[in-house]
Amino acid sequence: MNQNNEQKPQQISIELGEKEAEGIYSNLAIITHSSAEFIIDFTRVVPGVPKAKVQSRIITTPQHAKMLLKALTENINKFENRFGEIKIEGHANPQFGFSEGFKEEKIN
């Protein structure tokens, strides 16, 4: 293919509604998967409260989960290059963090 016939990447217009722009705070992610999909439940755990509610659930393909991992890795590297290393070991309550809270289960 010559330069004149190369396809340019398609640009996508993304709309962000007011509710979505507020965001949802989560300090625990529970990850489950099957052969066809990954499910990530974002939860908010509050100390002293025995029950946590799922705030948001994302269901995606294994390919998109891996692309998300790559994008997160690249962005964490950029963040740390600019602001310094993100420390996990000194977390005030590690049982409520993503690093300690990931749960991987295989579902059928």
C-alpha cells in the first residue's frame, strides 16, 4: 500500500454526561472472569461497615481487559516519571486498597 492509500485512524467523539463526569469513588475492585469476558466490580468499603455495595460493574472482553492493563501501566509510568513513585506499602489501611483487594475467581 502506498502513502496515498493508507487509512488514517478514525476519530471518535466521546460524550461525557454530567452524572458520569462526577465519577464514582472506589477503593476495592473484585475481578472475575470466564473464557469469554472479564467482570470488574468497583466497590467502596467503609471501615466499620460490614457490607459493601458495588458502585459500578464493567464487563469486557479478555482483549479489552489486556488493553486496559497496558493503558494503565503506561499511564502509571507517566505519572511516576512526573510526580514520583506511587507507594503502596505505607497505605493507611491496606485491606481497603486495590492492591490488596483484588480477588480473582474463574466463573463458568
